[in-house]
Amino acid sequence: MITGNIFHCRKNSWPPEEYISRNTLQLFDFDSAAPPKQAWRRRLNSHANILKEFRVTFKEAIQMVRLGIRLWSYVREEASHGRKAPIDPFTRESCKPSASQGVPLGGMGSGSISRGFRGEFRQWQIVPGTCDASPVMANQFSIFISRDGGNKKYASVLAPGQHEGLGKASDDGISSWGWNLSGQHSTYHALFPRAWTIYDGEPDPELKVSCRQISPFIPHNYRDSSLPTSVFVYTLVNTGKERAKVSLLFTWANSIGGISDLSGDHVNEPFIGEDGVSGVLLHHKTANGNPPVTFAVAACETQNVNVTVLPCFGLTEGSSVTAKQMWGKMMQDGQFDHQNFNCGPSIPSSLGETLCAAVSASAWVEPHGKCTIAFALAWSSPKIKFLKGSSYRRRYTKFYGTSERAALNLVHDALTNYKQWEEEIEKWQSRILKDERLPEWYKFTLFNELYFLVAGGTVWIDSSLPSTNVKSDQDRPIKVESIDVTVTKTEVNCRHIAVFEHTGTNGCNVCSPVGLKTNGDSTISQNKGSSNHFPHHLRLQDQVDDSDDVGRFLYLEGVEYLMWCTYDVHFYASFALLELFPKIELNIQRDFAKAVLSEDGRKVKFLAEGNYGIRKVRGAVPHDLGMHDPWNEMNAYNIHDTSKWKDLNPKFVLQVYRDFAATGNMAFGVEVWPAVRTAMEYMEQFEGDDDGLIENDGFPDQTYDAWTVHGVSAYCGCLWLAALQAAAAMAQQIGDKFFAETCKSKFFTAKSAFEKKLWNGSYFNYDSGSSSNSKSIQVDQLAGQWYTASSGLPPLFDEFKTRSALRKIYDFNVMKVKGGRMGAVNGMHPNGKVDESCMQSREIWTGVTYAVAANMILAGMEEEAFTTAEGIFLAGWSEEGFGYWFQTPEAWTIDGHFRSLIYMRPLAIWSMQWAMSIPKAILDAPKINMMDRILISPATFSLSLTETGVRKIANKAKWFGNSVFQCTC
């Protein structure tokens, strides 16, 4: 918990007065036109440097040569089937990554488009799993100003200088436009999900312009946060003595990125909607059988604002109206002809032809007067089609239907509702922004890291059932096992909980793995906890209506690692979803709970060793929910056999318990408990002896999948101790008391062995092996303690050990790397040298740095925590850094070279916020007394109570009612 105003570091406060004159700020001090006091800022003429990617060393290349050959072969094989491999280090994008990103557009899960801080629309992710980073340069805002009866004119694209892809000014394309903005007096201000661009006298010295970009990312709002739309509100202030006619122009190409504009058969269509909303629909026919996309670009006509359109123009000489002619028309008249609204749909574009549209909004601005003009953009692609056949409807279709014309309704609602969205966004953010205990850099970085929930390839579907589900005859069904139990209600600490009544010779009811069984007589208590246990920042609406279907949610591990909901990474990122969209977080856990009890027997080749195994083993938590057929074909990751990983099952138990404790949702707890217990029982096979500890198997069998581990490890062992404690606490509250006592007993034995084997007096050794890095200081050695503290569980170790290990991490992994200005390096030798035993040991992982900072906060080391996390800000987000804003990578080296941009794990910054405001439900939850032990005979010490393997306790058949798994009955 933060104890006071302890932060002396204010050098990253970035006051707006350093970027904009005070006079201009005062002119915009109305209607949210001025940028906020806390925001990430850049001048538009800032250099967008090319980012440098990491390289493996010669030693690492030799170590991975066999893997590289197998991976190259696999990538080629997938390409022969028209599919991308989930990991492809051999194919490079034509557009080199640069430090040019900004706040992305739209809500979550409906496709995304990013907008760079200089104004370009880029990073196209309309089709799931695809990302085209190149900007579409025809997509621009431009301004035309006329004064003194037309004797003084200004015209410019509202983006600085000569951008990539522009030719000679004599061309008929966009090079003929006026690219006259220097950007010297224009600034960008980002506080996700909004951004402000201030043109302080550019291009007209007597006109101040503010552009405010607004997207409907609104915590706890499961409707509007799914909408694929954004609003651009221009505020114009005339500081001159003459009235000025100002025309703003929004141009848009019929394209979903890359060369898709040239594929042909695209159609543009003007429209006049309700409430003055008018514009153009751009119907895009996608390639490769993907569902079509319809864009809507629009502006809102008011008493003072006149809206006109040009439905079609082209970029080449043969077009009926060229980009050059369009620009000339705006220069001359400042608007288009009104009869253009009567044109109807255009002729479909030809192969190789780019079809563009333009919307103009013009107004007179009186001397010292102000005016507001609002534009909106929406894109509607109602269906998602994955490459292996399954199709789903996007979440927003629940409210807007599947018609192509839904885009029209989306822009209409965006232009009429954006003020309400802003009120909700400001209310959400104000509590943190006004907290004077927190450093300024942290406040805006906390919000800006949320960009990933929009730009991280998110998919949000309407329901759990696909609109069509075409499966290959060769696909083997996934087996899912379940069993019925009778559950009775009891009262404990004023909370309704469920008590399992066990039957059978060993005190349990066992089902053989033959598929789904049902029993209509089984009963499950699904009473929710008292509202008194709701966290103060988890809304009541997230609790009381558990039957409300919020759909299903996917997000990529990263735009370079194409796997949905990678679970070992979600372990770090999930704090953001739990804090802001807890219903989505619970549904993700439900998906993985179902997966635990499933099996997919199809053979898979694992590329690290070249051996074969099955795709999904019953009892093992999957690495991910798949790629080309998520939910149905899991574990797209095939480097290692993740059924042998040691971190996934403990991470599942820890996340489920944290979510269960934070939401107070007993129905959720009862629902997923069979999977929690099965996941714990599965881990017994990895116990090396009778000490209760799991052991690693001499290969990278955890999230650090290039870093070999031998024997007992600090990372996996600590996670296992925490999982035993969480399972005991959850079992006690669910009513499975025997299992609770079994986990407690195992915990004490395992904890004693863990400390004996790994504690060296100041920290826990990397592992119990005898390799050169076994005594390395691993930054993530206390990951289990981080979760127990975040979940209200008792500490795993005494305070001295926890604080000593964190102090060692701070002194060595943080401060010995560029004076703490880079984040925390994963591995450090006790002599102060970086552990270079593998690629990952020498990397700085951004999300892990945030996580260890959260752990420090929980341990009362606030100053060390924020200094540690500030290193990520300084290296990634500051002007002096490497340029990773709005594309935070998984990792960088001590030289600042990145690996895997736009990555999930940095959302772990929200675990820091969680640590500073533990939910009331966790603080008030019944506490497990780990010292209150019941003696259990050695014969029943095993977590599994049957000779044949995993003990199965499952909910009634409806637990799988919405599952997309194919069950054999």
C-alpha cells in the first residue's frame, strides 16, 4: 500500500505549458478541447527513428540451430496451406517499425486501426491475426482557411512534412496536396483512450486548432466498449480581427491496409443520415474469402457547419476525379457540390484502382470566436472467419445487427454520444490522475499501456456459439470429461458456499474419461456473495447479473506471436481486465477451465527437440486457445510440449483464486472448481521425491522458454507453493475440506524443502542444479508471493526473506543496468554481471519489471518499486528513450534492441495499481489459517485420491452447455 507522498522524482511531469503557450491553453479551456495536465506528449516534428531489433549471439545461434531449421520448415509448410505460422522469425514486414505510434482507434474486439502521433492511420488489424503496419497515406485530415474575401488563404494536410510513399507534387495523387505543415508549433498529447493534437498557429498564425480523438473504451461498459468507431472533434479559435471561413477535409481510401485497395470490386456510396450526420459508406470486398468490411466516414451538420461529400476520387491520372482535382476544388470553393449526395453507389472499382472518398465540413469563425466541428469513422465487419472454418459474429452485432449499413448507425451514435463517453472516461480516470502520491509519468503510462486491449489483435464475439462451424472430416473430436456431484448449501461468515458431498470408496465420485455425462437430478448452489464483499472498483453491474452474456474474448500474445490468450503471459496481463472488465476476465478463466478437462489426441511435432506428442493433454492447462480455430484447436504454440511445463497449471489456480476472491462470485468458484482440482492433481507427476515440490526437467519448461531449468526452481517452485495455498483457500470456501487439508499439509512440506534447497541467505537461487547460472538472481523468483499478496493470502515466506530477495533484485537486476534506467534484467550473477547463459536471461522483460515493481509495493518498498518501473518508462516512453510508445515490446536488451513489439505482458503495470488498492472483497474475505492443520495419514497425502489418476469433481452438465468442444458421449 502507498503510505504517503514519498515520490521526490518529478522530472517526468511533462506540464503542457512546456509544449503549448499558456494563452493557447486558456483559449481551449472549454468543452475538453485542451489536453489534460497529465499526458504523454510529442511535437509533431519529432523524429520517428527506425527501431532496432535484437540479434542472437553466435553462441545462442549455435544452441538454437536445430530449432531454427525445424521452425523454418514448419513456416514453409504452413504457408503452403495459406496459413501463417504462430511464430515466424524469418518473414519481415516491408514497413520497418519506427517510433511513430499513437493512440489506436475504436473499442475492443472489432478490428483496430492505429493512428500515429503525426496523424497517419496505420497498423491495420481488421482481419483477425493479420497486421499491416504500413500507413495508408490517402487517409488524412486537411484544413483550408480563407480570410479577407479570399485574399488570404492557407491550405495544408494536417500532418507534417513529406511522409513515406509521397511522390512529386506534379503527380495526380496525394503528392499534389499541400503538405505544408512543419509541425514545429503542433503537439500531440495522449491519454488513452483519447488523444489531442494542438495546431498552435499552423498553418494560419491567427487560427488555433485542437483535434480531440475519442474512442469508446469505457470500463464496465460491455456495450459501447465493443464498438468499432472513433470521433474526431475539432475546436477552432480565431484570434484574428477578420472572420475566417474554415473547411476541414477528411479523406479515406477504400482499403483495409497494405495493397488491399487495389484488389477491385470496392464500392463507395454517399448517405444523409439523421440528426445532421452525413458522409460516405465505403464497401470493401476483402480477399481470400474473408468477410466484407464497410467503412463510414461522416461529419455532423449544425446550424453553423455545412457538410458536403465527394463519394469517389482516385490516385492516378485515369480516374474520373483525381486526388489533385479534388484538392483543387477544395482550394477554390472550400466544399463539394451538394448534388453529390444523389450519386448513389459507385461503379465497382477495377483491379489495380484505388477508390477514395472525401467528407468536408465548413464553417465561418468570427473574430475571437470559437467553433466545433465533429467527424466520425466507423468500420463494420460483422463476421469473423478463422482459417480453419469457424465463423462468429462480433460482439457489437448484438446491438447493431449484421447489415452492411450498421456502419452508418455506428457513426451516427458516435457523433451523438461522444460527450457522454468522455464524461464516463473522465470519471474513471480522475481518481488516479488526481492522486498526488503518484508520479506523473506513472499516471499517463498506466492508461496508455491499455492501448494493447484495442491494438493487440483483440476479438470479442457475441456469444459462445459460432454462426457457422465447418469442421474437417479429419478433425478428431475433443473429449471433455465431467461428473455430477450433489452440492448442499451452508453459511460461513455470511457467505453462501457450496459443500461437496463425496461418495465412493475413497470418499469421491469418479468418472472414467469417456466424455460428457449428465444427470438432471444434480444440484449446484450458485448463490452469489453478499454485495458487502464487492470490491469498491468492481462495479455492482459486474456482480449482480451473472447471467448477462458478455460474449467471449480473445487477444493475441503479440502481433508477432500469433496465439490467442497465451496463458502464461495472461498471468501478468490479466490484472488490467480484472480491474476494468471483470466479466471478460471471468469468461477467459471459464474457457481455460473447460480446456483443462479436455483432450485433443491429434499428433503434433514439437520443434525444439523434434519429438511428437498430442496437441492437448487432459489435466494440463493449454498454453493458448489456438490460432486458426480458437477454442476448438488449442495450443498453437509448438516449440515445446507445454503439457510438461511447470508454470501453467499453478498460474491457472492462482488466477482463478484471485478472480474468485476479488469478485466474490461463488457461482464462478463452484463452476471452475473441478478444473482447479484437476489442474492441481495433474502436477503430482512432476514431484521428484517426497518433499511435495515439483521439479523442472532440464529444459525450458515454463514461460522463459529459452532458459533451461534443472531440479527445483525459484520461479516454478514459488508458483507451486502459492498454488497449494490458493487451492487450499478455495477448497475451504467451496466446501471441499478434505482437499483443503491435503493442500495445507503438502504446502508445509514443500515450503520447508524449497527454502532448504534454494535460500542462500539473501535470495532464492535460480534452481537447485549445478549449472553455471544455478545461483543467478532471477528477477521473477517471487512470482508466487506476488500473487498470494495480490489475492489476500498469507505470505509464503517471512518478511525478512521476501524483502531481502526484493532488495537483492533491486540492487543487482535493476540498479546495475544503466543505473536503473532500463528496467530489471531477467538474470544477474551474484558478481554483478548479467547472466548471458541464454537470450532470455540477458533480456529486460517489460511486463516482468512491472510485476516485480508491484511485488515491491506489496512488500512496502514503494520507492524501489517506482524506480524499477520508471526504467521501463525512461527506456520505452520518454523522448530520450528508444521509441517504444504504444508498441511496448516483450523485451529489450541492455542496448535497447527490441524483441516482439506490441506485446501483451506490459499490461502488468495494472498489477501495480492493484497493489495500491487491493479490492475490499479480498481484504474482507474469509482467511485461511495455514497453521490450523489436520493430520492426514501418509496413505492419503496425495492430491489424487484414486489409483487410476486424476480425481474428478465437476459441475452439472450445463457447465459445458455453451462449450464449443465436440464431446463424445
